[in-house]
Amino acid sequence: MKNTYEPQLIYDLFVRYGFMVRRIDQFDSGNFAKIRADLDCELLTTGQLMEIATRLISMEQKENLEIHVVHIDMLHRSMRVNIMIREQEATLIR
């Protein structure tokens, strides 16, 4: 992911990793966004938590993101995460 200016790109990214996004906030800075996504379970088992973490880790690695889980709300079956695009390091080939 190169920037956060286009919310549809964020929606599409999260869908690819199995998360339905309810809301996106503060995406207009270009490198940061606050996301609220649905959790598709009534109760969260440790196995489901690990599976969610694995998908988020995969997203971080493949999409050049840093993801912080802010809140998991089982009453509303959602989670809040902040995403930040990692800076691309310029590499010089000599």
C-alpha cells in the first residue's frame, strides 16, 4: 500500500484479508488511518484470536504496513486498528 488517501483501497485491502470494514477515520494524512472492522464471531476463542493476529501479521508484511490493535469489542463484534504505512527505504545500487 502506497498511501491512505483513497478509502476504497483500504476497504479492498481488508476484504482481501477477510475483514469487513465498518468505518475509516483519519485517512487523509496519506500514511495513517484508523479502521473499525467487523469480527465474525459471537465469542472469541484463543484460536480465533490467533487466526485474526495471523491475518493482520500477513497484511503487515505483504502490504508494507504497521498495524496496532487498539480495541477488540466483543459486545459490538468489532475491532479498532490503526494502520501506518512504513517508509520505503531508498536503496542505491552501485
